[in-house]
Amino acid sequence: MGYNDENFEPMILDIETTGRDGIDDLLDIPAAPANYKDPQKILDAKLEKLKAILDRAAIDIYLNRCTAIGIWTPSLGVSIVTCQNLDEEKLALAALAVVISNNGHRRRVITFNGLHFDLANLIVRARMHRLRFPLKISDIVPTWKHADNDLMEVMTFQGKFAKRSLDFYCRIFDIDSDAPDDVKALNGADMPKLAADGHYELIAAHCRHDVVRTVALAERMDVIRETRLQENHAGREERPDPPF
């Protein structure tokens, strides 16, 4: 069956991540340049390389964990789940698997840059938790087979034009959400510090902001049919009791 079949209910998906705890013990010891002889310089070089890896842990699918998972479907509306620890992440992934599977009528998962991050991240995290998960590697590669499900591929015409941020495309197409200004000022790079400081309400708000705008961009680009649940530019009516 065709995963891009228009009869499959679409599901917009976005995740937020941070570096997982204890990753120092998981890493290979970085090497210093071969020409370094001074022990202190060797140590400093190794620590600098280690810091660079740790600073990018949130976007490394083997070193991060999810802090929030956001979805939207025409039938369910917008739902955001935060994950403050590995147990909560496992529960969120198990719930997400149910929503995607949809009683055997698997939903069409649409993302912004998800073929290059979100979906691979979810697959790896589910495997680490030993969960059965409906997404497979074959749902991501080769990229050209699934380009219609990734708005980054759509907006760049499959790499023919420069990649831009979701913020950029939303400005170009006059798309916004009803999020407060302090939430709109956040970006993905802020999520690890927010998680470290325990501000999961802001992580959830940022994720919701991205999900709502991704829905609107998907509609504008004819990736999904336009919905009737509109608040302002891109907002969607939300159910009082999110099922996810």
C-alpha cells in the first residue's frame, strides 16, 4: 500500500530534544592531533573535542532523548506531550506508536526536515526502549521516495534550492500562530537549557508553535488538504482532552 496515499489521514509531527544523561561514558575518547607532545595540550585538545560533541548532543540521534513530542491530525487536533525523563519518553513513544498505527490504518506522517532528523530520532529512541514502532528505516530512505512527507524537501524542491528554517518559510508565506512573543522568540537551540532548567512548559509551548505553523505551511504547499479548524493565520481548534 502506498504510504503517500491521499486516503491516509495526515499527521503533522514535531519533536524537541536534549542530550541524554551520562553520555560522557558512552563516547569514544577523542584523539588529539598527532603532532601534539605536551601532555596539557593533548588533554586540552581532547576536552575541547569532547565539549564540541556534548554541545551537539541534542541533535545527535544516538546521544539525545526527546523532551517533547507534538502532533496534529484533522480528527485529533493538536496534542503535545513532554518527556522529563526516560520513563516519560518511553510512555510518549508507546502512545505515539498507537496514534501512528491508527488501528491498522496507518497515518501519513508529515514533518519539517523529519526525513533528516525527527523520524530517524524516533526510530532510534523506540529501539533503545525496546518498543515496537510503526516507522521503519524504509520510511525514510531513500529520501526521494518520501519527499512529499517532508516540508523541507518540498520547500527546496528536493535540494534544488537552499535550505531555510521553518521561521523563514513562515515569514515568507505570512504564517503565524497565537503563541505569545516570548515563545515565538525561542528556537531549537534553546531547548537543552530549558530542559536542564526544568522549563518544560516552555518546551511544550515552542513545540506547539512549530506544529501549528507546520500544519499551515503543509496546507499552503498543498501537501495536505486545507482544514476548516482555523483560529487565526495558522491556529487550530484543540480538543479539551488530548488523546495523545
